[in-house]
Amino acid sequence: MALERTLSIIKPDAVAKNVIGEIYTRFEKAGLKIVAAKMKQLTREEAEGFYAVHRERPFFGALVEFMISGPVMIQALEGDDAIARNRELMGATNPKDAAPGTIRADFADSIDANAVHGSDGPETAKNEIAYFFTEAELASR
Ligand code: RTP
Ligand code: MG
């Protein structure tokens, strides 16, 4: 197993539901350590840049509007197979398809308001962590 880092975002719907702590507990129980964290109201430019790979997709406008609809909680997670492990904890993109006990099954309302983001691969994780955190902001633990 490889020690990895991944980027996680608790989206505006889950922040509004006041479940940051419940989601952090799931990360910690799964052996993922929070090595950096910040709460932030994303600007439109930040949200568009973050989801730039989806720029041509029909849902891009709605996705950006949703991501700037309220503050988000952004964290870098570290652990064995952190990228896949976080994706397992999150569940499927559409909460209707998410396995019972996953974050999206328990906290998400729709495919748009789906509670969390997680990097989908090593290259994405590296770029997404650097998008929000400087090297100095990442703890070694
Ligand atoms: P995320 O990037 O947020 O972790 O989600 P994901 O990998 O599970 O899904 P992705 O394909 O990367 O899509 C990014 C976000 O766009 C919204 N989406 N809407 N209406 C649709 O068909 C649709 N497809 C995707 C979702 O909010 C998804 O989280
Ligand atoms: Mg994605």
C-alpha cells in the first residue's frame, strides 16, 4: 500500500448541514489524517479553475454556482491508499447510487448537492492540493 495524499472538499450543502465533524470522524476512523485544512468562500474564478476539466460539460454552470453558494471546508488527507479510500468513504457521485453508510448516502441530497469532493487519481490529487495549499501549509505527521 502506498502512502498518499488526496484533496477533500466538504461542499456548501454539508457545511450548511453542520456535519463537518461527522465527516471528519469518518476520515479519522478510516485511518486518514488531516494534514491541512481551511474554510473558504470560493470565488467564481477559483471554482471555475478548480473544475476546469468539466468546463465543456452541460452541468458546469450549475456546478460552479453550487460551489460558490456558501463556504466550503477544504482539507488534505494523508494515509495508505488515501485517494481510493476517500472515494470509498464518499460513495457514488449520485447519492441515489451511493452505497449505504457512505458520506453521500447519508448526507447528500442530489447529484449537484452531493456533500463532498475527492481527488480521482494521483496526478489530480497533487494538482488539487497545490491549488489550495502551499507546501508550508501541509503538516508532516
Ligand atoms: P467530485 O469531483 O466533486 O468529487 O465528484 P465526482 O468525481 O464523483 O464526479 P465528477 O464526474 O468529477 O463531477 C464533478 C461534480 O459535478 C457534478 N455532476 N453533475 N448532472 C450531472 O450529470 C453531473 N455529473 C457530475 C457533481 O456534483 C459532481 O460531484
Ligand atoms: Mg471528480
